[in-house]
Amino acid sequence: MQTVRSVVRALGALIAAVLAAFVPLLAGATGAQASAGSIQQQPLAISITGLSPSTAGPTSTVEVSGTLANHSGSALSGITVQAMTSTSWFLDSDQMAEFTDGTSTGTSPLPLQEAGTPDQVTPTVPNGATVRWTVSFQAAAFYDQFAVFPLQVQVSDAGIGATANARTFLPYWPGGSGSGQPAGLQVAWVWPLIDTPQQGACSQTLRTNELAGSVASGGRLSALLDAGAVWAKTDQLTWDIDPALLSDVSVMTRHYFTQGNAVCSERVSEQPSKAAQSWLSELKTSTAGEPAFLSPYANVDVAALSHAGLNANIQSAYRLGETVAGQILPNTFGTTGTGTGDGTVLKAASPADGLADAGVLTSLAQEGGVNTVVLSDELQSSSSVGEDALAKTVNDVGTSMSVLFANSRITQLLGTASKAGTQASQFALTQDFLAQTAMIAAELPGTSRSLVIEPPTDWHPTLAVANALLRITSGAGQAPWLHPTGLSALATEASQLSTATNLPSKQVNGAELSGAYLDSVAQVQASASLFRNLLFQPPAREVNQLDGAVATLESSAWRGDGSYGGFLAKGLLASYLTDSENKVQMIASNKILLAGQSGTTPVSVRNGLNWPIQVQVMATTQPGSQLHVNSDGILTVRADQTSTVRMSVHSSTIGTTTVQLQLVTQDGSPLTWTTQSLSVEVTRFGRLLLIIIGGALGILVLTSAYRLRRKRLAAGKNAGSAEETAEGGGTG
């Protein structure tokens, strides 16, 4: 039997070589067929919807089933479906891709031969009708080693000469034990619960109501949570959770609003969502004490922030995220967001698109306390077959970090889940996933290696697909080459490697948030910081709301096609801050007149906000001016109230001086919109008037004394009567 197989394989290789020589000649014809197919529907269409078993063994009877449809325009009879496979196996994933790409033309990188007997479909298939078919064959007639083999079904009709193909992959597991058994793969999942951030600065308000459908039964987040909850322990899933999502869903558990404008009006009132309450409750139960790590709040674009030198923003996003997650999931991340129930948690990060350089890793380590990163295997230094998913690297400050490389082919494959709406497409996705894992294991069957699986952050599988994928990796027997393990176990193993892998010190990815966009965000952030400093003892929830709104502007969700959402959120927050700040105004005279060296003038502060503020009135004069203006210190103004402070003015010169009045926050930051000019005119008329009055009084006193003296002298000379002498003031 083995000799016969060897001969068959040799003939297969020869046929493949001959076909390869003729492929260029056939390219024009196949291109014409593809072009025609784009204009009119093919007469026959065939799809595979089932394969049993999905992994063949030595005693397996492989049964393939599916549907075919007649689009020929008339009823057809004599339709047959034939299974085809090969004794040759795929050598790598590129060959698998070639096989899939050649479906429409019938070309294959491996020689195919008929397998089993054809299925004679129902005698007559009406036009427009769809019927089912089933074909089968014995696996042992073609396969004898652990590998992935091609499988094709071909439908044909003798009457019109039409044919159509459908293809899939079939892993073969020979079984047995001992040294001959493939070592397989340690497989670890990163299970993402991340969504586009919805909140801005307006309390209890979401940008859209998309989350309501997502957390409801059948929604994206509902499917991810339900499947993850069922398979978390079996597959040893590690949850990757965005705290902004927790906050957004939490908003929906109470009366909330959607849409609205920058001043928090024209909003749509929404009733509390029972689906949101149920989703959060299930999440609390499912993740309590389970392996999990937090993304920074709003899953900010860490790479872009690091490259822009905004490490403080990364730290702020992590601190805010830990606070939010600790409050909403206390049994998962602890009351301070520092760990699971026993205070330990994997301090991991998964940068957007799985791309990061040594500088970004340094930022993650210093600002987020991260010691493990999940990156795309596209960053691996070597493209050689069989490279392991585990590595260790050293960041820019000399700290060692574990690197887990997620398989990019599988990530891309899982990304097609949102388009898998039919039974055939869902089967194709799950069977392709199974075969890809087998291909990775078969590259080096005698070596135990690791496989990290990380779906895209916006992953949207149906619940059925998510369950099917997790069943494959659960070790239940469908894929005996896979051994589920936790991400933390792989991180520990990576940290113990003897050699380090070098990453580029700085490598900017074109998909990152642009420097120009982050510059505009920095302006909004500066305005937010000023507004926060203006408030007097604001509630923590208000501070977190504002910090979260700023972090939302830096979300990696705004990469690429999502950029419009980022600009929209930035514009709303900027307008909100401008409107809020303008509700704080200074009321003062434009001119005061000093009749002396010193005086006072009142300055009032109007607070139209819903929170108390603390400000100080600052006066600025030109350099060298002899005018000095002082305030009574910091002024606290209650919400929707007006308070007044008296400014003391002192000048040692006469003349007019212009003073610039401005409100500043507690830390001295100026409120630029409150600037006002005050003209101070010093006349000294007050002192001159006192001199004149004093002089006049002096003259009056001297004149009165002189006159009195003269009367006394006159009285003495004339020897006046006693009465006259008395009237004159006595004799003295």
C-alpha cells in the first residue's frame, strides 16, 4: 500500500508540474471567465455546509454535505457532485491560500483526484431551486500522516456542460501515542471586550445608542460575553477589557440620553436598559477571579501618544481605567483596579493592530506598569517556518518584557466573521480556522510550540461561530494537536528565555493617529485642564467624566476610517468647554478716579456654572509703573451666584495708568476670556484741598487772636468799666 501511495504521489507531482507550465497560458481564459461571472450569474452554484468528521482519522469515512442551486434558466437533470482530494499535503499557509484563490477557475497547487463515488442529484432540479447533496470517501485511501489536505467538491451537468467548485481543508490526525505523536501547540486566547467609546463631557449621555443593540441578545458584545462565559475555564481565556466600555454600559443601566449638542441639550431621552444591566451582571460573574487585563481607558492609541511624547496621557488613561474598572468589576480588578480577588493580575497590553516598537514598550512599562505585550507576528525578525510565538525583549530603559506574538493569519481570518452570515460561510470560517492551526502545528510536528490567538478589537462573530471556534481549541478532541493554556503561563515562559529579541527603537505605523490630530487634541486637553482647575472641589465623577472625554479623543478607534468620529468628538468637547468657561465672567468698572494716593474699586465675579469655582483677580501694570493694585486673595463663588472682591489701589504719582484685570485659577492659570482694561486716574485733589482748608483755618485763628489782642489793649488804655473789661476778656 505504501508503495502504491508513493507512485501516486510521484505521478501527482508530475501532473502538478505540467499544470504549472500551462497555468500562464490559461490565465487569459480564466480572467475572461471571471469577468463574465461578474456580469451574469453562473448556471450552477455549489456550497459546502458540513464536514464530518472535521478532522479525519485512519478509520474515518469523510462525509461532505452542502447545497447547489440552479441558475441556468431552465430545469436541469443528470447533475452529479464529485468529491476530490489529494495524497499530497499543503507545505505552508501560502499553498492553502493559493488553493482557496483558485476555486473559481479550478486551478490547484496540489494534484486532485476523485474520491469516492459521485452523488447523483435529484433527477430534475428546477430553475431557481436549491437542493442538498452528500458525498463520502474513505480517509485511509489518501492520507497517512498528520497534515492538512485539500478537499474539493465539483458539480457538473452533462446537458449544458456547466461545472462549479467549492473547496475546503481537511486536517488528518493519525492518532497513536509515543514518540511518533506530534507535539502540538499550546494555544492561548485573548478575548476582547472593546468597543468604540461613546461618552463625552455631558453626564449620562452617549453619542449613539449602538450599544443597546450590541449588549442585547444576538448583539456583538452579547455573543462575545456569552461564548466567553461558557468556554472561559475550558479554554483558559484571558479577557482584554476596555474600562470605557464598562463606563458606557453602566450609563445605560440608569435613565440616560443619546445624541445632543455641545451644550448638552437637544438630547434623546432613553429608558434604563435591562439588556445592559443583564450584560454587566453576567460580566461580573464570568470574569470574577479569572485571568484578565485592562486596556488603557478608551483603548487610547498608545503608539501614537508615545511617538508624540505624550506619555503623561498614557498614564492618565491607565489610572482612570483602573479606577473605573475597580468600581464596576471589583471582584475582577479589585477596588483600586490593581488585580483579581487575590490582588494579582496579568499586567499585559495589546497595542492597536499589534504593532509597537521599543519606545512604545518603554511607555507601556513606565506609564502602565505593563510587563507583557501581545504583538502581531508580522513584527517577528524572521519569517522562517516554525518560529515560536514566545519572545523576550528589552525596552529602551533596559527593562525585560515578555512578548507574545499573535498569529496574524488567524487574526485576519477571524476578522471576516462579520461577513459570515450564511451557513456555508460560517462553515468555511470555522473549518479554515481548524486547518490553519493544524498547518502551524504540522510545520514542526516534533516540536512543542505556542499559538496566541487574538481577534480584532471590533470582532463580530455570531454566537454559533464563537462557540464553534472555542470548541475547537478546548482540547475536546476535535483538534488533538491543540492544548489550551493561559496567557500568563506563556508570559512566564517567555520571561525565562535565554535570549532577547530586538525591536526597532522607533517605527511609526502609518495607521496611527496623526501628529496634527494629536496637536489639536492637546489644545482641547489644555482647555479641559484649565476648566478643571477653575472648579472648586468638584465631585470625583465630574473629574472622571472630563478626563474620560479627553481620553476618548485619543482612542485607537479613530484610526483610519474612524477618523471622522474622532474629529466629531473633539469638536463637541471643545465647544462644551468654551461654552462652560464663558459662563464665568468678571464685572468691573472701566475707569476709576483717585483724588488721593490710595483708594478701592469693586470687582465682581459671575459664576453661571452648576459647580462652585475658585478664582483670583489679578492686576497687571506696565513695567516701571508706580501704580500698585492688590486683591483680597482667592474668591470662592457658589454655583449660579455672583461674589464681589474689593481691589486696593495705590499710586505715588499723578496721572492716568492702564491696568489689565484678569481672573486666574487656583494655580495661577489665566482665564484669557476674562481680560479687561481698567483706567486709573490719580489727581491728588484731596491733599491740595486739605492744605487750603488748613491754611484758611490758620489764618482765621491768627486773625481772631490779633483782633482780640487789640481789644484788650484798647480797653486798658481807656480804663473801661468793669463790665467792659470783662467783655474784653479780663485784665490780663
